[in-house]
Amino acid sequence: MKTKLLIIPFALLTLVAMPSCREKGPGAKIGDKIDDALDQRPAEGIRDAVEDVTNK
């Protein structure tokens, strides 16, 4: 019985916390832009454009 009472709050916490992990924060977005600016591979611009379209 106590096990069920412990599992329920953890399950609810997990369900509430999971959607908040989907979006990147402002720091992560700035970090991505810095990484993109420093990357010297020729096709990286195309890859970034595809990522931007698929992430929206």
C-alpha cells in the first residue's frame, strides 16, 4: 500500500516535468548560434536551416 502512495507523486511529477524539457532556453539558443557561427563546414548552413524548420 505504501509503495502505491509513493509511486503516484513521482509519476505526477514526471508527467508535469517532461513537457518543460522540450523547449530550449535563451542560453541554449545563444549557445547554438555561437556554435553555428564558429562551424566552418561547407554544408552546415543547409543543415542548420533544416534543423530550424524541423524544430518548429
